[in-house]
Amino acid sequence: MIKKTILSFTALAISFGAMSQARVGVKGGWNLSSISVDNNGSVDKDKSLSGFNIGLIADFPLVPKILSFQPGVFYTTKGAKLESGDKNNSGSVYRKYTTTPSYIEIPLNFVGKIPVGPGTNLFAGLGPYIAFGVAGKNKVSSTVAGVTTSTESNIKWDDDTPFNSGDANQGFDKYKRFDYGGNLLVGAEIRGLILSAQYGLGLAKINSGSSDNNNDKNKNRVFSLSAGFLF
């Protein structure tokens, strides 16, 4: 399904790219991701995690030089570094947990532009995104009575869909494969060169399984700095 989506988008972008006003391009950059937490859960601290994004974008003018529709398809990393317990208290169990899920993400942004010079625009935009989990690892380091042990495993993905809440493969040790949310972005375009900052606000619960006060607020948050070029 994911491969078909990517191929379909690429074919669509190329076909529209032949139009005189539409453009296609590449874009990539740095992510600073985190996961929102529930105050009633066991996580004491939330630390952001560095990652990256890379992919294809297209620009379809809706109002020439003023408003564009910019869909895309990206490989993007998300996740966070989490801690529980007190590392300074030898009588407690202290854990460091790093989760690094990767997604194929499809943003559907609407971008308003302000010309500020020849071939130069400032822009701001917003729009929804959908994403599909494809890879990632979980790393856990536990310290008990001064003794530290570490484990690493691949992320388990629940094969859920937005329309299926009764998946027999659900489990609290799995992540939901389907994610969605919204993007806010600002930046500048200089003769095709794009420089942008973006914030992605996840709206879907990350953990698989039924409602649970300990993880219902665990959702993806990603700040990105990116550069790209529209041809």
C-alpha cells in the first residue's frame, strides 16, 4: 500500500510538472522530535530526539504568485528519549527509553506567498498530514542497585487502520501504524531555493490498544528545519 501511494504520488507530480506553472522538487532537513506525555503516566521526563526528513514536493498554483497547494511524500523520523525513576537514588529502578519510529509521511499543505523581490517570496502555510509507520527501534537501559542492563528491539507495528478499532493484533507493546495530524510552516523561496521551518502536531495516539489514561496523550510532535529546490 505504501509503495503504491509513493508511486502514485510520483506519477502525479511528474504529470503535473509538465504544466507550465506547476513545479516539482526535492526537500530534506533536520527533525527535533518529541512525544507528548500524560501527567498521570509513569514517564517523569521527556527529552527531544534529533533525526531527519527527506522527500519530494510539488507546487500547484491556485492563485498565481499568491496561493499554492504543496503536497509531498517524505521519509521522516520521529520519537523521543524518555526517562523514569531517579538515577541518583540507588534504591529505585531508573530507566532510559529511546524510541525512534520512522514514517512515510504525506503532507497536504496550503501555502500563502508574499513577493519581496525578484524571484523571492516569503511564505506561510498549514495543512493536514497522514503517515504510515515503516521502521524503527526501541532501546531500553535499566539501572537497578547500580547494575545497568540494555536491550534493543525493532518496533512492532499494529496493522490498524482509521476504520478498524477491533484489530486482533493490537497490543500495548506495539505502535499504531497509521498516524495523522497537522503542519504549520514558514519560510522563504529564493529563485526556486526553499528554506523553511515547520511544526508537526500529531493528533493520533501512538500506542496500540484500547483507551488507557497512561498513554492516550502519547502523540508525535516534530519541529523541522529544511531546505529544498523547486524545478
